[in-house]
Amino acid sequence: TLLAKKPDSIDALGMLREIQRRRSEDSGYLETTAKLCAACLKERSYEAAWHEYQDFLQAGGTKLPTPIWLNLCRGLEEQQNFDAALSEYNKLIAAYPTERQSLKAQLQAAGVCLKRLNRPQEALKFYQAAASSPIPHLDLDATIQLGIKSATTALSSSKASSATSGA
């Protein structure tokens, strides 16, 4: 059967989830739905992944595993759905405050704010939170400091342009 030959395929996971739904196996259903979301992301089927994530939430799921959630956020970015990506990064950060993936989510969120949404003040807050994080991040310090500098420069530029346009 497909379940035996390709257990991680989208079709097999869909079949397994349907079996779990019919048997009212809630925890199995949620786990399989998260795997289905990951499988869709792997195939770069971002809309399907978003649909699976919504199903996960409606079925009572609250926290996707961090690697899947980060990939979902990146998929939203690829679709240029920056507000939704930022919202999901914030949820991931809140759900996993002590994990390294949360730190990566802070940096990604800062980048979305700075480069895509033109919100340097918000970007600066994310970068500063990452800088003061108790999560070990020596390997990310250069990136964080560069982000702080870029956000500060963008903030100064936006204040200067609003001052000259208001004069």
C-alpha cells in the first residue's frame, strides 16, 4: 500500500490523517497534520501548507514543531505575505522563547520589518531582543549588530525625511 511504500508522501499522510479523523485519534491527527504541512512545504506548495496549518489550528493544535513553523513563515515571505509571516514569527517566538529557533525567528521578523514592511522601529526592537537574548548566539552576533546598525540608519533616514517634508 501507499502507506507502507511512501509513508511521508502527501498522499499517504492524507490517507493516514483521514483514518485518524474517522477514529477520533486527536493527537495522531494533529501530528499527521503537522507532517502534512511539512511535506507541502518541502514540495513548495505554500498555499497547501497554509491550509494544513489552518486545519492544525482548527483541530486544536497550538504549536507546530519549530522547524516546520519557520519554514511556513519563510513560505509566507516567498508568497510576499509579509504581514502574515510577521504574525507567525511573533507566535513562534512567544511559543518557544528559550529555543534557538526562536532567535532565528526574531532575526527573520526583523528582516521582514526592515526590508519588506518599512518598519525600522519594529525591526530594531527585534534585533535588540535578539542581542539581549539568553539563548547562546555568538555565531549570530555579527548579523545582529549589522541589523541594529541598518535599522538605526533606516530610522534616522525616515526621521530626517519626515522632518524635511514637514518643513
